[in-house]
Amino acid sequence: MRFLARRLLLLVAVLLAVTFCGFSAMNLLGDPLTNVVGVLAELDCDAIAAGTAPDTTVDAASSDCDTVAAARAQYHLDRAVPMRYLLWLGDLAIGDFGTSFQNDQPVSAVLREKLPETLLLLVMAQIVSLGIAVPWGVIAAYKANRAFDRGSTVASFGLLSVPNFALGVILLYLLALRWQIFPSAYESGDFTSRLFSLILPALTLGLPLAASYQRLLRTDLITTLQEDYVHMARAKGLPPMRIMFRHALRPSMFSVVTVFGVSTGTLIGGSLIVERIFGIPGIGREIVTAVVRDDFPVVLAIVMVVAIAFVVLNFLVDLLYSWLDPRVRTS
Amino acid sequence: MLRRRLGISFWLAIAWLALMAFVALFAPILPLTDPTQVAFGGPRESPSLDAWFGTDALGRDVFSRTMHGARISLAVGGFAIAFGMLIGGGLGILAGYFRGLLDQTVRFAFFVLLSFPALVLAILITATLERSLLVVSLTIGILAVAPVGLLSRASTLVFAEREFVAAARVLGARHGRIIMRELLPNVVIPMGALALLGMAIAVVAEGSLAFLGLSVAGDDSISWGKMIVDGSGLRDLQNAAHVALFPVLVMFVTVLALNFAGDRIRQHFDVKELAF
């Protein structure tokens, strides 16, 4: 229980620190006021109110100043950053992410629309990569240091060196344009055609991940295969594949489980790119558009959702790991 | 004694990297065509003797652009990893040597940095600032701080326990001297091997930002990521795949060479010390 309590405390501290860093970065590095009201942010409203402004006609300027003041109040821009953070955190707690600067839509609606697409893509990518990595790792370990294993080492080294935007472009070119097996862009139809059009993006994300899973699984499996109980099973005359999948595979999954959480972070980064290549309407494409348009609340909300999800996921993987391997709990 | 060899493939990788570095440094004075010259040839021409990598949709020379693209990619990559090493490595050594509250604070800061998916953190920073070469390099450098820092902290912890450090302390050496003369030389070697691996990651990170249109701004700034995204529209890929695929190839070989050379150096210096 003490272990769980300490972990929970750390989780809360990290979540607060992550949200605070993200929030202050957005607030201090840029000028949110400029993003809401544009050039009006440059107005020297104090001077205009005092009647000392040099050239502008007083009427137009003072109505502009009202706009600026209203925007300041609406987005709490008149408060200090720590205070603004607390207000924002309070809104966040009740699911209010603010309003998009660009099209007065509530950000939560944007998230609700875009998040499922990205989630589906991430889940598919993990399934694809595990689906490739497990058989690949098993065969490589079974044939350790023979031709297949050597070849697969080279192949995974190569796969890990392809930037995912390059891999996406190559797969798009070969599988969608040259051989026309998969559609070249996202299809928003019924669920099956959506799934089908997501195969290529999932493959783009999943292949390098499969390569790194395969490396880990192979190493762990080779160690496990030298355990006494595996020799025992072999001596009993069990078929090799049964030994592999029933006896050796499960205790060899620790490393893969460990990097599962971290790799999701890589996948999220990759999904920004893949969504752009294949035109998937997920949060990755949304954040890039929002950055280009200086849509501050949308950028902040997506960064926060992603960071929070990532922290929580790693927390869960941590717990899962300590449940799988009780030695972790005491250290 | 066993002689360790780096092998011919290692030197091939180094030769490629040296070539790329040379091209990046001297691209403006090499006999290349002007990379921004529109209609150097016809639009989307296939590779020929005049334009080795063909021309893009605006008729610009893809070969010259790819060579010039090495400038931003390698400059950002090199600067970012240097920044990560300096800040992350320094903090890691201090945290590992002094332990206590400093260690806990630094570790927590690293943990928070690592809690953002890397590309998302990069977007957060580049979203708010003017995207100049310095800002993009610094952004990717910040991404490198936490992983490098954790590594240097871990190896400092190991060396700080060793006898020669204890001996220096008994002799009355100050903290500064112990860190600079005893710890630093030992920690730098394993980190130096990781510089190439880290640079590979930084080059890819810059490419990713460029691909999203969030790297160094300006029409005359050419980078591999930007070339690849420009050439990967469906019409370009369909009719003139070389526009995207040549920069992909050059970038892939460069990243592969960095990874390979880094991995070899790491193995080379991974000496299992004898236990006396």
C-alpha cells in the first residue's frame, strides 16, 4: 500500500508540474493577447485613456481598447500567470478547455471530435507492431545467430533508422500509388472502410516499433530458453513451438511491457506526422493547424491531454510491471 | 591482448558523414546550381546528367537542394546535441556527485521533461516563438537534456564511489577539482559515444518539425524534411516520385550512418573492466 501511495503522490506532482510548465510556456514565450485581438494588442490604451496618444482618432481607438479589455477579462489575461494557471486548472477540472480563438467553438467539442480518430490509430499501430514483433522475435530467437537472425538484425537496424515521415512517404508511394493495395488517404465512411484506410498509417507507425520490440523480445527469449524448466520441457519431448508460446514467451515479455508506455509517446509524436501524410482528421493534424493559426487554447488543450494521458499511461505500466514482477515493489 | 577493430563498414559510415559535413559547410561555394532558382529545368524532370536527382514541381534542381538541405539538418542536429550534452551532462554530473536535494530536484525536472512526448514538447515551444535557426536548435536541444542528463547522472554515481575519487577527497581536493579532473574525463567517454546516436535522433526530430512546417521558417531555408513534404503530394508522388525519394534516401543513409557509427563506437569503448 505504501508503494501505491508513493506512486500516486508522484503522479499528482508530475501532473501538476507538467501542466504548469506547459501553461507557462504558452503564456510566457508567446503573447496570448496578440493571438486573440491581433494588431490591436499593440495599442497603448493607457495613453489613449489619458488623451496623450499621438495620432489615432480617439473614438475608434477607445472602442478598440474596449475590445482589448474585454478579451483580457474573458481569457483572464489581466491576472498574473500563476493565478491564470489556477483558474485554467479549475476550468479543466470541470471539463472546460476554453474556446477556440479561431472559430468560437468550445475546445472540448474539438477534442471530442478528433480524439477518437487518433486513439483508433494508436491502438491499431500497437496491435500491428505486436502482431509483427512477436512472431518475428520468436523465430529470431529460435534461430539465434543463424542467417535469419542476422538478416533480421540488419533489417531492424535499418527500420529504426528510417524517419517515420520518410517511411510514410515510401509506403504511400509503394502500397497506395504503385501497387494500389491500400487507399492513399483516410476514408470517412463506415467503420470497416475507416479501419481499412487506417492500415497503411498504422503500418507506418508500427513497423519501426515492431523492430524495437523484436530486438527486446529476442534478447529476453534467448535468456529464457536457457532456463532449466525449458530444458525440462524439451526433455519431455514437447514440440518446440509449444515450448516457445506456452512456456517461454510470457516470462520474456518484461522488457516489451516496460517500453510499451514510453513507446506510446513516440507513437503520439509519429501520429502527428502520419495524420498529415494520410489526411486523418485526428488531434495531430488539429494541433499543427492550430499552431500555424496561433490558436492558443486548442494547442494548449491538445498538449495537455496528450501529456496527461502519457503520464497516466506510464503510471499504469509501472503498476502493471510491479504486479508482474514483485521484486520491483521493494526496491 | 585483444585488438579491437572498428571494421570497414564503420569507416564507410564515417566517410559518408564527413562527406555530408563537407557539403553542408561548403555548399555555397561548391559548383552547385542555385537551389532556389525556379525553372532551372522543366517541372518534374526525371534524373539526368544535368540534374542528377531531377527537378521538382517548380523546376528547381533536386540535387542541389538536397545538398543545401544538409546545412540546416546537420547544423540543428549538431547544435542540439551539443546543447543537450552541455546542460544535461552538467546537471547530471552535479546531481550524481552532490546527491541530496539537488539530485531530487534535477531528477524531478528530467522526469517532467520526459513526461511530454518529444515532438509535442517541440511543438509547444516552436508554436510560441519566431522559428529561427537558433530557436529550432534550442528546442531540440532541450529535448536532449533529460535523456543525456539521466545517463551522465547514472555514470557519475558509479564513478563517485570509486577509490580514486575517495583518494582525491582524502587528499583535500575541492569539489570543483574532483568534478573537473576526476569525474568529467570518465563520464565524457561513454557520453561522447552517444553523441552520434543522439545526433541521429536530433536530425530526425528536425526533419519531423520541418515536415510539419514548424522548422526554420523562410522560403530560402531548405531542409530535408521540408523537401520531402513538398514532394509528397499525391500528384508529385504519382508522376515524379524522385522529388521526395532522393531526399528520403540521403536522409536515411545519413541517419543510418550516424546510428551505425555511434553503435560501433559505443561497443568499442564498452570495456569490461577487470575486477581486481
